[in-house]
Amino acid sequence: MLYNAYEFQRTLLAGASAMATAGVELLQNPANPFAYFGGGPMLASALDVFAHAAAPRGKPEFGLHSTQIDGRTVAVTERIEAQKPFGQLKHFVREGANASDPKLLIVAPMSGHFATLLRGTVERMLPGHDVYITDWADARDVSLEHGGFDLDDYIDYVISWLEHIGPGAHMLAVCQPSVPSYAAACVMSQANHPCLPRSLTMMGGPIDTRQSPTVVNELAMERPLSWFRQNVIVTVPFNRPGAGREVYPGFLQLAGFMSMNLGNHLMSHWGMFKHLVQGDDDSAEATKDFYEEYRSVCDMTAEFYLQTVEQVFQKHALPKGELLHRGMPVDPAAITKVALLAVEGEKDDISGLGQTKAALDIATSLPDAFKKYYIARDVGHYGIFNGSKWRKTIAPVLEAWIAEHND
């Protein structure tokens, strides 16, 4: 019922957004005298902000068509290397790139946003690395005939894509996938797998949420798992390919994140409005671009969401040595030669300080030379993998770590 109500509201808002856009075009038309004086510019700006906020959104494009290598501009082509029901492996092929560049698998979050949330991450790593990314599917678009998708499946997907890339790859897990990526490294280490990654970098990941618990962690702990099943799990409506599938919908995830920092989001939209009134289109467009991506959301399967809440946030299974994969223990002590880099943001309000660093502590058999911890000063959760501090400060640390362990 909740999903149907959301779809109905989304349809109404789509119409209202279209009407507001038409109003903006009319008020900004050079032939309209009202566009030059009175309340015309202010009304047009207000309608523009509303139209952008209410517009329906689908899956964004990466739009990365070129990069710079040694001062040369080279073309970049997106290629689907492998495809599964709940995701695909995307490869950014650089024309004329050095074949010896390190292969890097970026594991994107399956947490309500599309992989394009990491556009800035991919863009920054492209010049010196052969980049692949996990491009997860929107669960509402996956037919029931393909079965379910849980934490075990997530780990299997990561392993299979490392196998596709081949031996010698490096792995970067951004936020939520730190746990399944770490588990994949454990499972592959236990099996002495030939495609074991040379390094694994985890950024802002909830390895051990007992460390510096945040509001997100506390919300997961204060209610039983049955509450989450009853209150946030819904069924995909009949008008979607995944009709009948139980999911944790992206719009609920977005509502939760927006409410955590509601004041900041309101101020951002007020700032956008002022920039439009003042004719500062560039500043307004920067805000629009951020929210265009931020509000593009997707659903995740109920089984994956509930298992993550239980195993990661409530039971702390991985750091306690109790996580299972296909019924077998996941042993962090099995990691003996995967170089681990843990990156945390000083002002991260989603994954608190120490939560990602815990990955180094539980890898008890790994030599200290294969462990590194980096704290990004004055950086929040999204600043870890996007923005100027990511590009200028954090990415060089990652690049140096990959280079150091590329042999």
C-alpha cells in the first residue's frame, strides 16, 4: 500500500514539475515584459527550485567520455563486461592506455543510490588505473523468476567479478560494501584463490559499528529486526518488472538521510533559490547537479537489507568472528597477503571513527607492513569519495598504496 501511495504521489508531482518548468520558461522568455521587473525573476526562481525538487528521476549516466593520461586527452568507453540479474560489471576502457596500469575494481554501495554516486571516484582514478565498477540493479526492476539476493549472493558477486578481471586486481569498497568486500577477501584467502586482490581499500565502511556509534547505528540497534520487517519492507507494485518482490524502497532510504540533515538540505535549496534570483546560474547548477544524483534512488531486496541490519549493525558478526558465508565461517585471520587500507572521515556522521579501522585490527595474521590507516581531516561521509578533498588529498594516498602493493 505504501509503495502504491508513493507511486501515485510521484505521478502527481511529475505533472506539477512539468507545469512549473513551463512557468519558468514563460517567465524567462525575452518577449515577456514581466521577465525583467517586478516579481517575475523571483517567481521564476521559486518555480525552478520546485520543478527540480519534484521532477521524477531514473538511473543517471556516468557520462565519463574522456580522461587525461600523461597530458593527453584519451577517449573512454563504457563496456559491460559481465552481467547478472542483480548487477553488472562495468569497465571504463581508456583508448591507448598503458596495459600495465593497475586493475581496480570499485565496489559501489547497494544502499539506495545508484553506482553513479561514485562518478567522482571513478573520474579521479581513471588516469592511472584500469577501472571497473559494480553497477547494481534496482531490485524493483528484477523479476521474481530470478530469485532472491542476500549478503551471501553479494559476496559471491564480488568474487565472480574479481575472477572475471583476473589475477592481480585491487579493490576499493566505498561505505556499505566494505563488509561484503572484506568477507570476500577472507573467503578467497581461505581458499588460496588465484584471483585474490592485491589490496583492499575500505572508505567509511561499517566494519564494527560498536566503535563511535552514529545516529544510523543507534537506530538499527534500538528496534528488533521484526520492526524493520513490519515497517520498512514493502512489495513492488504491479506496474514494475519486479512486481511482487519484497524490497526496502529507495524513497524510504532517501527520506531517512534527508531527515538526518533536514536543516542543511533546506539551506541548500534556499541557497539555490538566491543564486537563481541573482543570476548566478553556475552556483545554482552545482547544487542542482548534487541533488540530481542524491535523489536518484533505487530499491534493495528485503533479504539483503534485513540480513545487513542484523549481521552488520545488530550482531556485529564480522568483528566478532561470527559471520557465515554459505554456512561456513568467515575468518579475518585468513587474510595474510591482501594489503588493507582503511580511510575514515573526521566528520563522518554515518560511519563513526574507528568503524573502518577495525578491519585492520581483526586481520590478526596480516603483517603491519600490509596495513595502513588514514583519517581525512575535516571531511564528512560523502567527502571521503567525492569533492576536492577526495581528489587532492585522499586519492593520492590510495594511489600510493596501490602502487606500493602492485607487485
